[in-house]
Amino acid sequence: RHISIFFSDVQGFTSISEGLSPEELTSLLNDYLSQMTDILLESGGTIDKYEGDAIIAFWSAPVELPDHGRRAVEAMIRCQEKLSELRPELEQRAGRPFYMRVGINTGDAVVGNMGSSSRFDYTMLGDSVNLAARLEGLNKQFGTYSMCSAASKEEAQEFGTELCFRELARVAVVGKKEAVTVFEPMTATEYAGRKAILEAFSQALQLFYHGKFQEALV
């Protein structure tokens, strides 16, 4: 199936968990996951699984959604906006900053019931899934919290999303022979507020691509 894939993770969750009792941690995590899950389901997404604080989801299976790229990227932005609203309360309960990193990719994957003969899950498998997971982690290197591949950006724009995208880099990813171009999605309002620095970043990035490293630094 051609799907869009979502991986999220809470920044510094190990440190958060060490400072809370099991009951406090469970309550905090359930409240956070519930808010994010509601947005993902409302957008037509399918929850694959939860892995501690991580959420794994995808769009266009089992029900096919032609605009799954747009739905995935817009859901990511909505999740980040909702988390911004919740952050003061969550940080008070967690005793630490509470941020979420998200990676999204669009591509082909095998989707279906997988596992053993006695127990299995409806899940996804493939190179596109692995890339989405790696993009989530790549946010650390760029100081970002939302990242998507060029494939997700193109499919989102094909169906008329009003979001803006900052090209971050061409990155080498384990298992990929060619570099992957990655983007930071954001609302038009956020883009307008950061326009000067984003345009400067774009100019520096082009200089970097052409090997003009000193000029890029300036």
C-alpha cells in the first residue's frame, strides 16, 4: 500500500520518568497520548502502536485515502499546536520541558496482520517505515521538532495544503544509497513570523550545497 507514516517521541522522556512515581507517570502519559491520538484519528489515521511515549501511526490503510500525505502533515502540525496549549500543565506535572519530535514519510509499505501464529498485530513493514522512524530522530541534529520527507511534502502540496515548508538538508540515511531531502513543515503564520531567518537559512543552505562553506556561515 502507498501510505504516509508517522513516528513521534517525547524529548527527554527517560529523565521525565525518573522524576515521577509510576502512578504519576502513567497519568501524565495517558493524558498526553489521548490528546495526540484524538487528532490522529480525526484526520483519518490508523494507530499502529504505542511504544512507551512513542506513537506510531499511518494513513491510507485499511481504508484508502488519496490525500493521505496532506492529512499526515497537517495532523503533525495540529499535534504540535495542541501540545503547545498543553505544555504549561504537562511541564508542571513532569517537572521538565515537554516537547515532541515527529518524523513523517510517504511511500510503499506492506500493511497487514503480522506476528506469530497465535498473536499478531495490524501493522506496517518496509523501507518507507524505517525512513519515517529515522526522520523523527534526525530532528535532534537540526533543533527541530517536526520533519518530513520530500515525498510527504510533495503529496501534501498536491492536495492543496496551506502549510509552508523549510528545506533543512540533504541527509545520508542508513540503508539509503542516495541522500534524502528533508523539510520542516509549519503554518503560514509561523512562516511569516520567522520569514527573515528562514530566508537567510535558505540562502545559506544553497551556498552549503555548492561547497561555499565560509560564505554559508556568514
